[in-house]
Amino acid sequence: MVFRFLDKACIKNEDGNNRRKESPWRLCSVSQVEKVKILIAVIPIFGCTIVFNTILAQLQTFSVQQGSTMDTQLTNSFHIPPASLQSIPYIMLIFILPLYHKFCVPFATNITGHESGISPLQRIGSGLFLATFSMISAALMEKKRRESALHSGKTISIFWITPQFLIFGLSEMLTAVGLIEFFYKQSLNGMQAFFTSITYCSYSFGFYLSSVLVSLANKITSASSNAGGWLSYNDLNKNRLDLFYWLLAVLSFLNFLNYLFWARWHSHHSSPPPQPTELSKDGGYENIP
């Protein structure tokens, strides 16, 4: 593990033949130092999931607004509530996740030799890569919806909006499960609950970044155009939501490239956390040559 300079925090200072009493704020146990190392090492991986959750925020806001302008009629007496489309990724998780572990994992294990088919980092990367195509699908669909409404006066079916949810459902299955698996394999005893909790911090950061991007996009595009910003109007036919989706697709791809760098760095510079038998009760190492 890198960050060896942190090892100085668990070295006792001596004054002659007498050991000086150290403050607990200056002297740490070995286990405390190891936990800090692990935390610092996983922060870049955690940071790469923020843009992913920004995309999730857009699917829960603008996609619902899209659906409200489309033909929601399923039968003569039943209309699909646009907000219900958000359930598609989670319904997919219920059905696809067991199939993934039943068929895909054994098949991949025979090829890679890895117990879970692919490593958690590879699983997260696959999910982040698919998130880009979710935004590409959303941009193409919005362009079709807008042109149909403006040029031909037609209202297309709400089913056109489902591909972006389906792709994101696959993306979330890989990213969310891979992230939890990665955190559990990296953490020492007592850190699992903490790492589970910071995954929800990624949701909050992602939703906050979503509002920041909307404000910035409006401000920048309003300044460069007399026709108003991309998202300045309440009418989607006057907005350019498709261009905003393309912006998110580019940011998602750049985020994926950034993730590749940090995943490669983590694979080459990190080591598995010490096993419980290697740490004594007072934080020192035991049975280590």
C-alpha cells in the first residue's frame, strides 16, 4: 500500500531512556493508520461515481418531464404515469441480477479465473461506460421527440423513452453492485458500514452537481445566444434538452477515462488489507515476519 509516510503516526517518540507519554492525537495504532490508507486509496474510485449519479438525477427529473409531453396511452382506458418510468432500472435489477449471477458469473469465471467473473473494479468500469450510452440514447430520443412535435405536430409514444432507462438499469446493476463489493473487499473490520454509508454520499453529490450543471448550462448558453439558454423555458419544445444530454454524455465518457486512470493506479499501488489475524488487539502486527 502506498502512503507509507502515514506510518510515522504510529511510531512512538523516545526521550533518552524514558518514553515520553504521547497524546492520542499524535500517536495512532497500526489499525488506525491502515484504515486511513484504505480510505484515501478508495476516495478517487468513490469520486468517479458522482457523475454517474448526476445522470441518475437527470433520468428522475427531465425524463419525467419528457414523458409528460409524449403519448402515454397504453389502452383506451389506461395511461402510463410518466413518473413510473423511474421504476424500470429497479425492476431490471430484480430480474437481471439473479440471472447475471446464475449464468454470466460462472461463464466469466471459466474465462478469467476470478471468483466473481470479473473484478469489482472492472464491473464498476463497465457500468460507468454504459452510462454514457444511456445519455446518448436520451439525446437521440429527445431530438426525435422535439422534431416530431415542431415539424409534424405528432406526439410520439412514451415507449421511445424506455431505452435510456433500460441501458441505465444495466449500468446501475454493474456499478452499484461492483462498488459495494469493492468496498467490502478493501475494508478492515469496522469499516464496512462506513463504506456502505458513503455510497449514499455519492448520490447526494451527484444530485447537487446536477443542479449546478443545469444552472451553468443555462447561464453560459443564455450569454452566447439571444434565443435563451438550453433549459430556460418551461416548454420542452423551446428548450434544447437534447444538447444538454449530449453534454452529459461527454462528461460521462470523460469520467470513464478518469476512472480508468484511478482504477489502474489502485490496482498497481494498493495491496489487500491486513487480515484480522495479522492485527493484535492494541493495533500492532502479529505473526508477521
